[in-house]
Amino acid sequence: MTIEEIKKLTMEQVEARKAEIKTEAEKADADFDALNKEVDALEARAKELQAAAEQRSALIGRVNGGAGKVIETGKSAEISAEERSAQEFIQNGRMETRALLGTGQIAKPTKATGINGLAAVADSIVDDVNAVALTGNGSWVVGYKTKDAVAADVVDGEKIAGTGAEFGTVTINPAEWGVLDTVSNQVKKMTPLDYQGQIRNSALVALRVKAAEKIVAAIQASGLAVKKTYKLDADYLRSVAFGFRAIAGKGNTVLYLAQEDLAALGKIRGTNEKKALYEISFDAGTTTSGTITEGGLAVRFRVLDQLKAGTQLYGQPGTVDMPMWDNYQIETDEGGEYFSTNQIAIRGLQTAGADLTSVAGMQIISQTDA
């Protein structure tokens, strides 16, 4: 695909092309230089589209807030597609979008203007895994290598003794999960965009939490995961980092742990100076993700509410596939018992699945006193 063609793509088309490139990269005759250049162009296009969407949203916010108003002469002003979509949602109470994850066109939820949220839900593994957009009802089947090919010396007149690689498959079947929530009917007094944002985020946060539960459970149940045992002591970080062999092309490594385990690491002291051994640096605006450093070693981490104290996950989340069948759906209901309590019911549904798709792509770490 040429640069000019890429400049005309929508966000959905960009993600579709990325999925195609992933398949092409598996071919023996793949032109990696050309594919890398195309991926660079696709990522640049995605940033352009994201920037345009943010500018559009900011402009609409100004207009809704009274800024940027113009005097109409002779004809009514056109409203944006986003504003029109919000008004239609208010009228029919149904919304459909593919926005569960945080990769490419899939966005994290944001707090609607004027709505005060709760304390942050721990940063999600949902944003780290390999998201796959699917349609239809078929299963997602992924091949993985179980044994590398082995070469042997060649002797004229004798059969070549080298052995080929061996492979297995992981099948991910679609499963549906949902959430039922309620908000005050007072949100209908907000602007259409803020109303839609409040409803969407209420369902989206719960769906993302459920998705994280599915991913963590899939990793812990996978036969492809490697089990390790390390104490939460001065050697923990190096044991974790040096005890893992990364798989080429599967992305960065991340340590996932419970809030209690992060606190335990923060209390570990050095043997000489008695100061904190591990330096924990949080990402801007959060206390649930960041970097743990010790000496010259640095490890990315995320706090997961889905993990219990004493169990951590470490590895490349890019080795976890999360296919999504069709879009997630959000519907509202104001009748029946909700009418009598002056509330709006929100139902969100998502059909997806998740599983580890590479041997030793993730490790399950537990503690021992031995």
C-alpha cells in the first residue's frame, strides 16, 4: 500500500491493514523493510486521525460551553457527526462501538465533563495484550511453535538428519459478558455529548474490568505459561528479569502484581545504607503503573486488582491474544422499576475471548519461605 493510499485511510482501515501485515510477516518471503515502512506510515496516519478527533472533541466542548459561537444568517448550522450521534443515542437508547481496548482505534475511557469519578481502577492488562478485531461467530485459532528446527551435518550419500520445527494451536472461542448499571436521570440535563460520555464510561469501565479478569484467568490456566517461585526480597527483581527469555517481535515485558506486593517491594531495604532498595516511579497521573528500578535494572509494572497478594505475572503481554467478535453494545432503559426510582439503567455487552498464544510468553510467579 502506497503512502498516498495510507493517507486516505480511516482508523478502522488502518487497524485492518495492520492485521493484514501481521499475517504477511509470517510468510517466508516477507519483505520486512517494506512492511516496517508501511507500519510507520500507518502509525503516523493513526496519530493524525487521533489528533483530529481530539481537536474536534475540544472544539465541540468549547461550543457546548458557550465559546466559539457564531451568529447564523439565513440557514441553520450543521452539527458534527459526533454531536449527531450523541443526539441519536439519547433518542433511541442504543449505542454500538468497538472501544473496549486501548490499542489503535480502541480508546481508554475518559471522564465526561462535570462527572466526578471514583478512585482509579488499577491500570489494565487489557491495554497491553494483542487486540484482534473480528466479525462473525467462528473461533480464533492461533498456531505456536513448540520446538525449533535442528540442523545437522550433511554427508554425501546419507539422509539429512536435521529435524523440522514442531507446532501446536490455541483455539479461542467467543464468550459474551455484560454489565447492568444505573445512573441518575439527572444526567439527561447535560449536553448530548456529556450525557453519552457518562453512559458509555459507566458501562465501559465495568466491561474493561471483566476483560482483565478474563485475561488474567486465561494466563493462569494456560499450559503455555511457565511457573516460577521467587521470594519478595532483595534478589526478586533480578530473578524475575533474568529468569525470562523474551520472544522476538512480541513486544516489551511487564510485571503485573497486586497493590500489597508493590508495597512489600517498596519496604525492602538495602543491607548497607538501610534505605529503600527498589526505586518505584509512577507514570504521570496514576499510582498503578510505572517502573521499578534497582541499580541499572528497570522493569515496567502494572497493579492489577485481579491478582491476589503473593502471585505475580511477568512476561510479554503481546503473547496474549484477545479477539473481539463484533462491537460492544450499550443500551439504556428508563421504564419499569427504573422509572419509579428516577434512574436510567445501562446494559453493556461484549463478545470476546483471550488466551496465551506463545510457549513461555508469560510466567506465573509465586512466593515461598524456603
